[in-house]
Amino acid sequence: MKVLVAPSLLAADFAALGEAVSMAERGGADLLHVDVMDGHFVPNITIGPPVVRSLKRVARVPLDVHLMIEEPDRYLEAFVQAGAARISVHAEVLPHLHRTLQVIKGLGIKAGVAINPSTPVSAIEEVASDVDHVLVMCVNPGFGGQTFIPRSESKVRAVRALLDAAGSDAPIEVDGGIDATTAARIVRAGARILVAGSAIFGARDPSAAVQELRASAEAGLDS
């Protein structure tokens, strides 16, 4: 599988999200990553379905919605109706994770499970054959611009081994501290969807930053 680049709009200028979408797409973005935070599960508050609906009107690539919220089940249908093409929910907040994943799939989109840095890979063992992707957080969620946690590489390898053992070819997505210096090594570890915020929207030319990140990631595929 090729590497997909998913610019994170968390790092974009919220007063000009349409322009941010255009710059990311000009650079060849495969997905647009949308971080939804509730101020409870993570110490930050971002956006909800109305903004996703507005993004859907201008985006040409799929919206990859990451729900960092305590009660995702309450909002799944709203985000799907708003235009989400894929939703990731956190294992840490869901006592009935399998059921939630099935609900997302039943709504006609891709279902992923996300795990925080301190969450063991074993937490997703029972749903390894049910997920469309696994999102490995390489920083503690809540804020952009954080430093990549080096142990994330071994965690990605462990997730890949778990998925392979379950007979799943679901890709691994990574988020947090992903830039041109970390992309190749996390791809070598097994990641295939790279979420990057500050590395793209903090750059002088976000379109060029997308291209640079892809080049770095593809170098990891070749090595």
C-alpha cells in the first residue's frame, strides 16, 4: 500500500479553513484530518459537525474525522451526515468498542480505533479483525506542535504484527510529531497514513510541505 498524507486542520488558520483545504489539496493531500476535541477526554475544545459540513462543501478529498471525545456514540450519525468519510474513536473511552465500530460501518463509512501513547496494543486485540484502520497517537492528544515520542516506532510495529496475526490488512495511521524528519522511520515501522499539522500549516508554503512530507515518507518505503 502506498503512503497517504493527511494534513491536520488543527494547525491551520481557523479563520481561513477553505484556503487551508485548497493549499493542502494543491500539494497532493490524500485526506484531510479533522480533530474533534471536547475539553473532557483531552484538554482542548475544537470543532463539531457544522464545521465538518462546511469543510465537506469545499474539500475534494475525503474527511478523516478523529473523535477525541468522551461519548462518541452520541455523535456518530451527526458526523457522518456532515460528511465524514472515516471516523476514528478512542479505545480508552469505549466499553463496547466492537459495537461502536459496527455502528460506524453500518453508517456506510470506514471505522478506525485510536490508541494513546500509554495505551497498550493489547487493548485493541479483540477488534483487530474489525477495524478499517488503527490510529496510533505519537504524542499525547490535545494540542498540536508536540514532539514525536520515539517509542511510537516499536508500537507501530506491534500493531502491525497484531493486525497481521488477525489476517487484517488495515493500514496504520500515525498522528503527532510527524514531519520530514520522522516520516521515513515511522513508515519503515509500518505506518501508511501520515497525519501532519504543524509541519504543513506551520510552513511558509503548505503545498510544498505536503510534497516534502510525501517524499520523505516514500523514502521510508524504499529503504
